[in-house]
Amino acid sequence: MLLSPPALPAKAALFLDFDGTLVPIAQRPQDVRVPHTLIPTLQRLHLALDGAVAIISGRPLSGVDDFLSPLRLAVAGAHGAERRNAAGQITLRRAETPVDVLAAATALAAQHAGLLLETKPSGFALHYRLNPSLAETCQTTLARALNEAPGASLTWELLLGHCVCELKQRDVSKGTAVQAFLAEAPFAGRVPVFIGDDVTDEDGFVAVQAAGGFGIHVGAGPTQAMYQLADTEAVATWLEAASDTCATQARQAAQAAQEQQELNQP
């Protein structure tokens, strides 16, 4: 049984998955509803942590921005194939999606009601949440297409998430995105914390725990994260408490610095 997470460290670098972590998973990706408290909470955390807050998502970077507007955080999109750092600089590690595998996914979506194909700047996601009985059909068809496409399996992999099959580049992951952020300001030198809910977040948990931080898994099921929260509501409660604590610590530090400055004045 996993433990409830401790309080967010004062000098944390906070990495957050989006769907299933910050927002409840919707039947279709475009139907997600952002809780009204989320953006103000993220704004407070961003300020209190000196900007060391990043979204690490399977969604394209632009899609994350659309949902969190007007907030503009550091973001890794498409599982790290796109990354915008805290200074606003964008790094792209996109590759052309294998034509045969994409064709197989497109054919499935055309043949079966309840399938939704989400193309991305790199790779794609085939969602079957509206028809879970198609899970095996999607998985076996796409796995066969990937194995039969010449050389594709060397550079691409099929991930099986919550009612979704995702085709992703092998050399990018949420773990590599976390490592890239931790190598630069304002994330460097901080205690990294990653919160996520799906199999694609496991690389992120491994990365932060290797760097001396901790992962928090949302929901049930096996995970490499050290801690667990039940659902998106529990995540919201934990983040709100963290934002309040960080704000208080920041005020106390500023007050202590002011008092020290006054003591040093002749």
C-alpha cells in the first residue's frame, strides 16, 4: 500500500501531468473541463516556487496552453517531443509518424464507432473510452502494424494507457523531459516532484526519484512512485495546501530578510 505524500518541499521543482491528474479524464480529449480553482492554484505555486512548475503531458504543447490560458507555464508536450522552458524557448524533437501505423489507426477509427484518433505533432493516440470492448482490437492491430513497418519499431513504441493506445518516439519520454528541465533554471538544484496517473508517467516518477525527489501516483494500480493520491480532487486539495504553505514560507523568508537588513543598517 502506497503512502500519502508529504508536504511539498519549500525548494521544490514541481512537474504535473494534465489529464487524469489536474483534470478528470473526459470521454473525448476535447471535452475536458478545467476546475475553476486550478489556474489560480498553479499561479500561486508558480510564484512561490520562483517559476519551477512545469506541465508534462501527452497533449501537444498548444493544447495544454489552450486549457490553462492565460497562464503560460513551462510545458513538455507530446511526451517530450515538444518542450518550452521557463524562459519561453521551444525545443522540438519530432519525427515523422510511420505511415503504415497511422494508416492502421485511421482505418480502425473509420471502421468502428466509439474510436477517436488524435493525431499529434509526433505520433498519435487512438482512444477507445467510448467503446472499451475494442481494447484488444486496437492493441493487437496497432502492435502488428508497428512490427510490420520496416524499421519503425526501432524508433517508435506503442504505449497502452487508460483506454488509449499511443504511438510515441522511443527517444523521448516524460522522464527525458524532466531531466531536461532539471538541467536548467529555475528547476536546477531543487527537489523534484512529479504527479501523474498513467503508465506514461512512470518514466517521470523514475526520473525525479533518481534525482532525490519523489513521485505521486494518482489512482490505484502498480506504480514506481513513492506516494499516492486517490483522484484529481485529492490532487487539487494537496496542491492548494502546498500553495498556501509555499506562500507562507515565502512571506516569512521575505520578512526575515527585511529584518536582517534593518539590523545591518548603521
